[in-house]
Amino acid sequence: MEDALRNFQTRPKHSPHYRRRNVAALAQGQLSLRRLSIAKHTAPTFTRRPVAPHRGISIARSETPRPAAKMPTSLKDFEAVFPRLREDLKEHCTHYKLPEQALKWFEQSLTHNSLGGKCNRGLSVVDTTQLLLARDLSQDEFFRSATLGWMIELLQAFFLVSDDIMDSSKTRRGQPCWYLMPNVGMIAINDAFMLESSIYLLLKKYFKQEKCYVDLMELFHEVSFQTELGQACDLLTAPEEHVDLDNFSLEKYTFIVIYKTAYYSFYLPVALALHFTGFATPKNLRIAEDILIPMGEYFQVQDDYLDNFADPSVLGKIGTDIQDNKCSWLINQALKICNSEQRQVLETNYGKKDKECETRVKKVFDELKLEQVYKEYEEQRVGELREKIATLDESEGLKKEVFEEFLRKIYKRTK
């Protein structure tokens, strides 16, 4: 799940709606604010304000736009924010007089499960903020955009701790999975809950006073539920202990890709930056979704392709999708075009923890020329994405550079 995001064949029929909670709005004195939506149907009308923020943080803008800051934000600078956030969470626990043993446990869980990754999702919030504002960020702007980024990393940690238990995984980021660490076991389930709850503690601490607070909160809730829907479909479609290729389909694959990974890995970072900078108009959110979900699908198709065809020494790992019975893009393409003999080979060998069985499946993939099928798919998808980006309406503050930067990072990647 960590590097996934998938195929561009069907779009979700329904997009999330973010509804204002009256109680929270009363507490913030915001009942007069318009309701934002990223729905595909007609958006509410609004008065465009090209200079002042729409609903975001109070951010100073220069009348003459300055050049964008150098991209991308370094992982070192991003990680430098984490210790302060960890201390914030520990301090919150002391208000409840949490015993020292439990406090140290929570700190260890935060450190083990949040650090050690590439932080691409979190970094994207900061980078997108810089691109939208077209200038260097102040120290406070950097810290708060990075804090939003770390909230995505906490969400990622919550998903990964849970996913590793469900998949009986052994390692994560080069070390044992959290539930396999000494004395952890199924306590990891509660630790996952605490990682998720940490998002909302930090959100309240740093953004409660802002007009976009409820929008940010509902965005995290909605995207979390979307991801859980995708995970449910994935677990039911391809359980490791029971291989049934009749249960696979490109339609299921597309649903899993969109909801399990594309929303939280591609759409969420940009949506957070749009809210933070004040450019989260309904139109901008719809445009972002319309580009980033297909881009996320493309990324996961890449991931599935690389799992089988990439050089493990370049990829940094040995692909396991075939042995793990993954509902991947490759197996779904193979099932769509194979003959009866090839289908029988796939039925007999797919999902088996056996190297020879895996080799037989790979041979069928080669016979079907799936590498060439992928390359044709990639050029078609990237062409469609570039066309969408080129015709993007920037009148409400959205920038083509945001999407060009995302696409630049993933096009023709090798790992």
C-alpha cells in the first residue's frame, strides 16, 4: 500500500461532499460561510477573489508575484518538524496523567511508524503550497504546511500498521513490522487507533482558529473512509489463502486503486494545500480531483508493472505480487486477453508461494506482451493527463505547475 496509486479507465461516480457541522461552525462563528464541495455536479456559485484567500489561513500575498521557491522541499527540513509535533502529542497525553510506561510506548509507536519512509505525501503539501503562492514560505507557513503534511504521514502510519497485521507482513521500511516488534503483538491495533487520533489533536492545536478548520477535518474523515472502502474491496477480492481469478476484474481493480490509495496519496496533499492557501474553491477542488485521481491510477499501474518487469537491484526489492495473489493490473490484463491454455496456467500457478509457479505466470505475461501493453497504456494516459493540465483554468488561483510537478516525478520512473 505504501507506494501504490492506479489505472485510468473509470472515474468514481460520486465525489465526496464536505458538509458544515453547525455545532462546530457556531463554535467558530462561521455559519455564514459557503459550503464547499468537490462534487462533479453543479457547484454553488461564489464571488471570485483572486487576491484575498477564499477560506484558508491568513496568508500575506505580495501584489507582484515572486518566483516560486526551489523545488522540492528536502526530506531533512520536513523531518525537522516532526520532533515538535511528537512533543505536542506527548504533552497532550500528560494532561490525562498518562502513566510513564504508556507514554513511552506511545512515543516509540510514533517514532517507529512515522519515520523511515520517503514522506512523498507529506512533502507534496509543502511543495504544492509553495507553487500555489509562487513565493518562498515564511517560517510559520512552512511549519504549518509541513504539519498538515505530517498529518498525512500519520494517516499513512495508521493504514500501514493495520495493513501489515491484515496481510501478515514481515517487514516494513527495512525493519520488522510494528506488530512483530518485541512485546507489541496485537497491541498494535490500539496503537494504530492512536496514530489516527493524533491527526485530529494536531489539527485542533494548530488550525482550530482558522476558517478552513472544519473543511480540513472533514477532508481527513472523508478520505480515511474512502481508503477503508478500498481496503475492504481489496481484502475481499484477493485473499491470500484463497485464489479465485474469477473474482478479479478491471472494474474491481479500478475501484481498489481509486479508493485505497489514489485519494489519500495524490488528491489529499493538494486539497490540503488548497485549503491552507485559501484557493479551495469548488471549481479548483473538482479540477484537482479530475487530474489527480487518474494520475494516481497511472502511478499504481506503474507500480504493478515494475513489480514484475523491473530489475530488483534498481527497484530495491523483489516483486511479490504474483505469489501474494494481488489483484494487479497485469493479471487483470492477462485474464482479459489470454487463451484457454494460458488461462489454465494462470489458474494453476497464480497466488502460489512457489518460485516455479511464479515463473510460469511470468512466462504467460511475456507471451501476452504485457510489457508492450503497459508502454502503450503509459503513453496514452500521460497524453490525456498532459492535455488536462494544459487546458487547466487558473483563474481561481490553481496552478498548472502543481500537476506538472506531480507528473514529472512519476513519468517513466524505474523504482
